[in-house]
Amino acid sequence: MKKKEVVKLNSEAKKLVNFFLECLILRHTPRACSFYLKGPVKENIVEHLYFSTIIGWVLSKLEKVDENKIIKMCLIHDLVETRGGPRNIIMKFYKPIPNELKIIEEISKDHGLEIIQLEDLFNEYFQQKTKEAIVAKDADVLARMLLEKECLDLGNQKAKKWLDFSFKRLKTESAKKLGKFLIETDSDEWWLKIIEKYI
């Protein structure tokens, strides 16, 4: 391998490592909805992305759409918060909204992320015009509902208002059905059934 090629490979690898380090910031960035939900459970953006991705994967099967694309959208949909900060539905009305498309473009260029088509995926999600983008957004909302449900179950009665509001934001039939059962289901039901089976 020529020296020029080695330098190029090293430069690309360094950019990718810097991207990983930028993503790491999301582990230390609280979800903005926590400000209004007022606990008792707190969640960072990485935790939210994990739940969104699992839910998106399931929804992609239920809605019969491209699971690969949805999983990727769910993984990156809050990536702009590394540079634009956390924001929620209330803040969007008052706080200057960061230019999310510009942030994604910069992240992609700064870290050489053309190889994973980051901009294309984020733009599709942001515009909400395709079935995959709508399903990924429903996964985002259902992940938020998991947090709201947990807070409600732990005694925060105000969380019920947020849970009901989030439910109204769901678009697909599969997400609405899952959201309805999430609201109605006892959070301890799954593990109680396991115990009952073995005692």
C-alpha cells in the first residue's frame, strides 16, 4: 500500500472514530421530555434510541415495510442533538429550532459518513413522506410512551396526560394498537406470568 493511501485510510478512520465519540455525547444528554414529565424515571437519548430501534424493528414487520431502513432511521433520528441540544414538543414552539438538516449535513461531512448515507436517511425521516419514515416516527413516539407509562406506574399521575397526548400522535394502525395495549397493560404482567408458570 502506498504512503498516500495509508494517510487517506488513517484520515478516514480518525473521522469515523470522532463520529463515535460525538455519538457518545448522547449517553450524557437527557431526553428533553423529562423536563416536563418530572420523573421519577430519567432517560438519556441513547436509552431512548435503543427502545425506538427495538420498537421500529417490530413495527416494520407489522407494517410490512423495509426493516433495515427503519432500524437505521430509529438509530439516527436524534443524532442532531449532539450539536443542536435536546428539544421536545413544547420547546419547538418557543426556542429557536436548530437547522436539523444543516446539522446532519455537517456531521456527515465532518466524519466522512457518505458511506452510510446518513443524510439521505435523516432527510427521509425528517420529511415524513414515506411509509418507512412514518413507521420510524411511530417507533419514536411509542418509545416515549414506554417512559411515560413507567413514570405513571411509579406514581406520577401527570404522566397520564403525556401518555394520552403521545397516543394521539401515532399514525399507523399497528402503532395505535400497540399504544392502546401499552396504556392498558399492567407493567408487571409479563414477569408475573413467568413466575406463575414455574411455581
